[in-house]
Amino acid sequence: MNADEIDAQIRELAAGRRLPPSHLARWLAMDPASRAAMLDIARRLRLRTGQLVTALETLEEISVREHVTVAGVLDRPEIRRIAGGPGSAPSRASALLEALRTLRYPRLKKMQEELRSEVSALKLPRAISVDLPSELGSDELTVSLRVRSAAELAHLLEALARSRPGLARIIEMLGGKK
Amino acid sequence: MKFDLDAVFVEHGCAGSALATRILRALPRHVPVTHVADARAVPRSASGERDPFGAGKRRMVIAQRKTPFLMACPAGSSSFACCGYLVLTLASNCPMDCSYCFLQEYLADNPDFQVYANFTDSFAELDRLIGNARGRSFRVGTGELADSLALDSLTSISRDLVGFFAARENLTLELKTKTDEIENLLALDPRGRVLVSWTLSPDAIYRSSEHLTAAPAARIAAARAVLDAGYGVAFHFDPLIAYPGAERDYILLIDELLDMVPPKQISFISMGGLRMTPRLRGAARSRFPGDPMLCGEEVLASDGRFRTFAPLRLNLYRTLADRFRKAGAEIPAYLCMEAASVHERIFGAPPSRPAIIGERLARG
């Protein structure tokens, strides 16, 4: 396929998905290899409009951050595995967006994993929820208890007291202490 | 003059002012000067249609300011631990072009570079301020909606300001800049009432995002020069941008600074993480689509701004604060547009009230 044919197919797919004109323009402004790679993955995973918008935006940001082309990002092993791997198109589309987000926010993802693993290591009773701030946008940890009796409350407070060092470590991590 | 202007407009009634006379005398001949009845009627530049904000930076309007010059810092909010900074608006917009600059949103509807011919009227406002609050001290800066020194070779406003503040016990002037335009200052005696502050960023940010500014090394050299001339100096690490490798680069920058300026002679430092409303982020990215500093690991925070996710941002604050602490001097420090709880995490104590911080910083 030559570049004109690829652009025509991008326009056709964008029209079918009602992709916002600004996003179509951004897609068409990519280098030829990136335009084609994006078209290929959009078709293979049958990306819906919202998914296409998110993928375009995230890929653009990764390419600016890392000084690479969109085609270069889509050619990475973890992305190729998703594009050509087993599973339904919708599940692979979700996996693609998640993988792109990990590339876009590498330190945030790593930190979230570390914190989740710290929370899970506390092994708290199910009636105690430890909620990390959304996207780690703040340094505030939410701990909530669900109780129906004084005895239950006492039991949960004891469990919390035992987990105090672990909770304190999580609070310190949220505050940027390594 | 380091910065190019495409045009100068002079509002009716300002032509004979001292400021207009100075500017028109120093202006290169090729810059057209147009007299207009009202600054609001200045026609928009046709060439600036694609980037009206960028075009506005190169169109100076000499006008009368009709509203008060003195105001509380517009960044202030009850959600943040503020520094009690008072802003004197003597100009609006800036000839430099930092990709992250909040003016891209704040002045989006009025981007022409305005300077106010009646700026000395602000002196009466300042005298009223200290007259009504006897015994209190105030830190007043001109670097919020404009760079304090960027066009000083053209306007020489610093001479009037330093002269006024040098004679006022309870006022401290802060001239905030990213330039090394200090020639006028070196010829004046601030009598301990004026400090010059620089925003400092590592080279990576300077090269990527701080267009037309002086290089960080030149800013530090200028700080040393004004210090030797009797001025106080302060440094704003704002915006802190947590790009990969930022921690190491900020430490190197601080080391470079402390080699030139002894910590005991730094009046204060401030820090503030990159923060952008969605509208500002959109404007900045559209004007600077290739700037990686605008594609960091920012998430939408509870105040509606995109900020670096909290642990990474707070870690960077702590890294800088620790480095200054290790330098062996208690340099007063504050965080800009952060909650009191963050302040407490970084400095180990809750912040004082804004008025008290302001007073402390004013007294030096």
C-alpha cells in the first residue's frame, strides 16, 4: 500500500468511528510508518472511538517523551505480543491501552505496584479497606472499617494496631520517602 | 535590548510620560510606533493568528493602568500554605517564552505585552499599605505577571523602584527574573531593601522549555554580581519537573549555585512542582508539541491541576531540601501552591500563617 492508500483507509476508518477531526489530523500528521502501524493495530484490535482517541494521545506522548516514533513504540515486544496474541479483540484492546499507559507512566505504575504489594502484605481482615489515592494524585491514605458490633470493632482495631509499622511505611512511601 | 519587538503602541495620554519617552528613545528604529486612543483598541496582529499569545509577546503596549497595581498573589488559596507575597503589576506578559508558563492561560485573552506609564502611582498604594499597618513588613514583587528585569534596559523601571524601596524600612522589593539583565541594578544602592530572585532549572529544562531566557549558569553569575553589589538574593526552584534523571540534575544545579553563592547569603528558596490546569496544559502542548517536559508523569490532582504524582513530587522536594540542609545554613524555604500537610512532610513542621511567612521573608 502506498501512503495515499494508507491515508484513505485511515480517513475511512476515522469516519466509521466518528473520530474527532483533531485526532484524525494528529494521526495524519505522523510519519508514514507510524500512520500505517497505527492503522494496522486499530484494525486488528478493532479499537472503538474512545480507545482510538486514548491510544493516539498516549502514543503521541510516549513518542515525545522518549524521542521515538509511534511505529517504534508499536513495534516493541510487549505491544507486538498483545497485537498478535490470543484472546478476543476487546480484551486485547484493553491490554494494549494498559500496556501503553505503563510505558507512558513508568514510575507511577512501578510505585502503584510497590504500594499495592505493601498493602496486600498487611493481610488485613476484609472489613478493613486500605485505599491508595487515585493515580497517587495525593499523599493521603484512606483506611476504613466496616463494623456491626463493638467486638468486631475491637478485633479490627487490634489488627490495625498490629499493622501499624506496615501502614506507617505506606504513608511514608506516599510522602515520597524511599 | 535582547528581545525583539514587532511593534509598539502608545495609548493616548501616555506619549509624554517618562516611561514612554525612555522606551521610544531606546527603541530600535525599525520597530513601528503607533499612537492609539485606547489600549483596548490595539488591533490584533494578522501574522499572530496561529499563535496570538506568542505574537502578543512581541507587541508592546504603553498604557495607563486603571486598576490598582498592588494585589495579593493570584496563586494564593486557602487550600495552600502561602508565603504572603504581594504582587505589584507594573507590566503584563513577558518577552521570554517558557513552555510551561501559566501566563499562556492567564493572559490568553489579553496577550499584548503591556507596560504601565503611570507605574509610579503604585508608590502611593505602597505608602498607604505601610501607613495602615505600622510595624509590619511586606515583601512585594513585580515578577508575577511579567519578568521583573527582562526589558529593564529599555524601561529602566528598576531605577525608580530601587530608589523608592531603598527609602522604606518596612518594604522589601523582590525582582524576580530568568534573565541576566542587571546592569541598571549594579549602579544603584538598594540599602538592604531589595532582593533579586532567579528561577533556577537544570540545563535539560532550560534547553527544552525556557526559550529566550538566560542559561542557568548566567543566572547564577548574575546573582553573584548583584549580591556583591549589596542586594539580597533568592532562588525559586519552580516549576520542579520530575523528568528521568531530574534528581541528579537538581543536585548538580544546587552544587553549582552554592559554589557561587554561599548558603548563608541566600535570603530564601522556594519550590513548587509543575502544575497545570487542563486548559493551560492544552495551550502549552499546542504551542510546544515537542517538549518532553510537558509530557511528564502528571495526574489530575484534587485541585483540578495536573501535577506529578505525589510520591515522586514529594521525593524531589525532599531531595532539594536535604541538599540545602546539608549545606549547613538554615535557609528559609517555602513551597508554592502546596497544602500545609505537604509542607509539614518536607520541612518537618507545619507552615506559619502567610502573613508571618511574608513578614519573615521581608525582614530577611
